[in-house]
Amino acid sequence: MNTTVSIIAKQAKQASNKLATMDTKTKNKVLLAIRNALIANQEKILEINAQDMKEALKLLENKEIKPSVYNRLKLDENKLQDMIHEIEGVIMLEDPVGKVLIERELDEDLILKKITVPIGVIGVIFEARPDVITQISALAIKSGNAVILKGGKEAINTNRVLLGIINATLKGFPEFPENVLNQVYTHAEVEEMLKAEEDIDLIIPRGSNHLVKYIKEHTRISVLGHADGICHIYVDENASLELAKSVIVDAKCQYPAACNAVETVLINDKFKWTIDLLNHLKNNGIELIEKPETYAYEYGEKKLALRTVVSVDEAIYHINKFGSHHTDCIISRDENNIKKFMNEVDSAGVYANVSTRFADGYRYGLGAEVGISTNKTHARGPVGVEGLTIYKYTLEGKGQIVADYASGKKSFHHKDLI
Amino acid sequence: MNTTVSIIAKQAKQASNKLATMDTKTKNKVLLAIRNALIANQEKILEINAQDMKEALKLLENKEIKPSVYNRLKLDENKLQDMIHEIEGVIMLEDPVGKVLIERELDEDLILKKITVPIGVIGVIFEARPDVITQISALAIKSGNAVILKGGKEAINTNRVLLGIINATLKGFPEFPENVLNQVYTHAEVEEMLKAEEDIDLIIPRGSNHLVKYIKEHTRISVLGHADGICHIYVDENASLELAKSVIVDAKCQYPAACNAVETVLINDKFKWTIDLLNHLKNNGIELIEKPETYAYEYGEKKLALRTVVSVDEAIYHINKFGSHHTDCIISRDENNIKKFMNEVDSAGVYANVSTRFADGYRYGLGAEVGISTNKTHARGPVGVEGLTIYKYTLEGKGQIVADYASGKKSFHHKDLI
């Protein structure tokens, strides 16, 4: 089946094979040129974005899109500045490709190496937010991967112009392979991407729970991401009231729509200050839901489900059962309970006495964030650029054959050289 | 949907949460007891296996199973000895759980750790070979994972007795959770396993290409494995004839049914000793196929597809296009061509001047082999016990909130402590 997308994916795969061996210096030179091109084209970008915003305003007025989508669509000078800083940040990142993880002499003159390499072709499907174009393009170049981008239809013109500027810059580097950065525009093309398992190695969805769930259910390609962010805070028997107040308000109110915002608070029935705590939450504009229809729900606004538990064990059980394995926290002064909670909660992030909102690649010091994953394989939690790499083994010898080792004529000595 | 398998999977998930925190000493004590139980029950195991063999012999005579399946089914004292040694090997392995990969002070009293943890519940679907039961059980215990095993129907009684002995041993350890090692027996149950994506985190198929392909096409759970093993050897212009002879014969004949056996030889048209080389291969009983119907085929017997190429680039192109990204080798004395080949061939193993048959966890010194993967995420090539782990992030603080960092009141200093 030679659809447009399958051809794009095949070309991207070939491009990725060439890009895989590009040296760090060249990649950084290219990234710097992209940064400069964005600065030079600032007016053009803002102009086209203003057009997209105008159309989006109509959609907003007709309630065809949400205010949150409308807001994320907008680029201004500050936002552009952020995008440019982000590219500078990617230039500063250590090259994740070519790291030697193992160098081992299996026997004399028989050297095994395990070396990080790019994954290949990555499909990124996102909503609104044209800044994803520049961020993912930069991360792809740095990590040696080709990408196929599909953004929100509301930002279609901004997205087209942004990638146009980047690809025009790349044409100035004859050593840079063609077809590394690709864009598609329609839902039908997304459907084809999800089927292109021969050539696309990883799909990263960035957007609503609905989008992520849809993608996970419609592809056999590995998906890096998270659908739900149902985060918990458990207030232990001897928690500090002041600490609980401050951490829960931050975890709920600092950005209620974030995936790492808290959705359910579990309170130990022996905690003495429950009424004070709940009053404080209400005074901060949080609606408390004592008997929710389900505990497996992400409000995304200033609402909190509440539940009383009798022990740290019950809290752990609740979190592992109803949570989304994203980020969960215990507030306690009991070292044993903290240790138990950290060990037994099966989540990407398990916290003690600190806001769940810290779950973020930049805050973790990863230098960049590709996304947050609740997967149990490959990458979990906030994923930095190393999440876009895998490894290969190389083995160099002088004609060694397995028959000699099977017969006992020779034997392995497995000596690590690094 | 509460099918038998979905209940088994849920119980396994709960068991895995408990097993995840078990200390190395206890796990090794349990493994030693299993080793001893296998020794003590040697006669019982051989007896039941003899019954399975008797039934299998009828199937073999009626050509309902292949000789290879029949042979792999058989346990004798030597094979049992190997199984026992394998468990001893797993006891000696470093515990892959609890390794601190990152310990970073994000700010004063705000400590991030990235720690290896078990994946959770692993489904292992294999054909014949009852030794997989003991091997995977030992690896699961060591890595803190629960498993659901499904073996070949020809070995059903041997498999049942083997896991029975192991689980009876586990009952002697009250601290060891129930339901860690589970077994199912029918194809219908496999179908249910493939759908249990809520509770099963990884599927490992071990068997024919057909089995692996079927599984990859029928589940959304991550699959660790490889369907095809279409390995190549490229003979470069200036290759040593003697080295080429010896390496190709080993890579094809030492065990032709292995996934890392060579299937296609590409010969540079400027190589001067092609006729000598081909005569040598024929004299070793290898059937040479000059114009195969497809280059994307795994013979699994003493047959080799041949193709003439004009350059290392054409060889690389051929391998990336027709290969299965398993293990591919260049035979050359040209350092530049070797380097190009190592860099640009997109396979789990890329070799120079050495037999492809070295692609194996034990030969690589991984201590054990869970399987060989051609995936581009999580684990690639021969996978050791660390392929059964992922990581979690823990963050411990003293009430820090994100609002303070967003407002600029505080800032991160990201100091690595290890």
C-alpha cells in the first residue's frame, strides 16, 4: 500500500539512517542556524499566527474549540523567545548518541561494544501549540531521529510556516539528509501513520487524554506517553498540618489542568487536623468531592476527590488500584511509612512531602522533556532526549567462530574494558 | 470481563507489587531451595517427561509435529543438570532491582532518585522446551517480576510438574507472595493473555517466527522478541578468503536453525576469490541459491542466498532493506569500510570479521538471556535480566512547592550526588 504517508515514512527511515551517524558539531551548527532563522523570520511567524488566531477566535465564539486550545495556539514575542531559548537549550545538551555503555573483551581480539543510537523515525501527534514544531525538530536533530509531525488543525498555517523556515535552513547544509523533518496535516494521515509500523518506530502523542487513548488503541507501534494523570496525595496520621496545606494547595491550584496536578487526597482517619485542612482547601477555592462517582477521574480543575483510609497500606492499595501510575505523594513524618510508600506505590514518580507538580523534565534537570510516560517499558516518568535513543551491539574480531567455543577449544573471559 | 486469565493476571499484578521490594538475600535463598527441589525430584521429572515423549512420538510418527519440536521436548539427566546450573547462574547474577541510576539534589533538601524496579507482570509464551519453565521462573524471581507461562501442549505434563515443584517450594517461604509464578495451558487462554493489557506489562514469545508474528499482530502489550532472523555476511573487496570461508561456514553450519545463523551472503564484485569461496561452501554441504524468490527469507537450514554487490554502500542498503535488523557482519580488511558498515547498518548486532552466531546473551557475558529483541525501544539484541526492569523516580522534600520556583523566589541547582 503506497499511500502518501507510507512514502513519507519510508523516506524518513532512509533519512534517519544517514542522520544517525552525523557528528555532534554538525548537528549543533544546524541547530544554531535554525535558531537564527527563527529570529530572522519573527515577523512572518507572528503574522501568520495572527491569521490562525483570527480563524480560531471564530471557532471559540461558536464554542467549537475550548478557551484552553485557543490560548495555547497563540505565539507572541515572549513565546517566540521561549522557543528560541529552548533550541539553545537543546544545543547545550550532551549528544545522547554514540555513548559507549559496554566495552567488553569477550576473548582475545574479540571486542563487544554497546553503543547508543537513534531510534529511527518518530511520529509526534499533538494539539494546537505550534511551539512543539520547533521543540521536537530540535530534539530530533540532536538525537539523530527523523520525525513526522502532525499538529492541531487550528494552527495549521503557523505549523506549516514554522517547519518551512526550519527545512529551508536545512537546505543550506548539503551534508544534512533530506526528509528528516516531515509534516502531515489531516486526520486521515494520522490513521496512516498509526499503521506504518514498518517504518515508524515510536509514536509520541502530546495532548488530551482523549487523543492519547485513541492513539494507544489504534496502533501497534510503541507509544510513549500517558493518557491519565490521576495523582494522589496521602496525608499520614502524623503529617504536619502546615506542610499538608501548602503542598496540596500547590499540587491542585498552581496549574490545575496539568497532568501532575493532584486529583485525590487520601487522609488517614487518625490524622487530627482534617477539618482544618479541608477548610484551608475550601478557602483556596477547591471544591471537595467526598463521595465521587469514581476515584479514577482526572478533574483538571480545582476539584479534589477525598477519601478516608485507615493506614498507609490502604492508601497504597487505593493508589495502585485507582491511580494512573503517574505521580503520587505521601505527607508524613514517619520514616517507616514513607519508606513503605516509596517502595510499594507502583508509579513513575513516588514523592514524600513535596508537591506532585515537580514531575517535569526541566525540574528534574533532564534538560528537555520529550513527554511524560506511564509505560512500564523503555522510558517512564518525564522523558529527556535519551528517551529518543536505543542501542546497538558491535562485535569486532579476527575471524573467531562459535564452533571453537562450543567444542571447548577456546573459552570466553568477559573482561570489561570500561 | 472476569475470565480466568484476567483473574490470574490481576492476582499476579498484586503479587508483583509485593515481590518488587523483596531483598536480594531472600530471593537467592528461595532460588537455592528451588535448585535443591529440582535435584530431589529428578526422577519424578524424568518419569513424567518420558510420558510426554511417548505421546509426542505418536505425533511425530503421524507427522503432526516436527523432529525439532520432538527433540526440544526431551529432558534427560544432562539437560536437567543444565537447568540446575542455569538456576545457579541466576543466583550469581547481580540483583537488577534497586540500582540508583540518578541521585540529584534539585535544590536544598529536595532529592531526586531514579531507581531500577521490576516491570510487573510478564507473559511468556513458548513452544516445547520445558527448560524454559525453570529458567524464566528463576529470572522472574531474581528480577522481582510475576509471570504467566504458557508452554507447548506437547510438554504439558512436564511443564505442570516442573512448575508444581517450584511452587510447592515457594510455599515453604511464608514471606514469599502467592501467585508470582502462574501457568496457563490453552490457546484460548493465550488469546486472553494478549488482551490483558491492564495487568500484563510485557509479553515475551519464544518460538517460531510464526508464533512471534502471531503474537505481535494480536496484542497491544509491548512484545520483546524477534520474528525473523535474516542475518547477512558481506564479503568486501579485500576480504581474507580464509577468514571468509571459516566465518561463513560457522555462521551457517554450526547451528543452521538458530536465529543468528547467516541466510544471505553478499559478495563484492571485485572480490577475487568468489569461485574458491563458493566451492568451499558447497563442499561443506551448503546449498547456494543464486536467484532466490525473495531476499527476505530465513532458511533455517544449510541454504544460503547469494548476491553480488558493487560496494559497501550497496551491501548496507540491501541489509537495511531486506534484513530483519538482527545481526549482520562485514568481512573486510578496509578500516573505512568496516567503520561505515558498523555505523550505517541498522541492526541490533553489527559485526566485523566474526561469526554472526556470537549473538547470544551468554556469549556477550550478560549472565542470562531473556530473549533476543529486534525492537527499537526498551531492549535490543540479546536481552539479559536488566531487560525485565524499568525505573521509578522518587522525590523527597521538606514541603517544597512549585509556586516558589515559578515565581522566582527559589531556583533549582541540579547537583548530582552520584
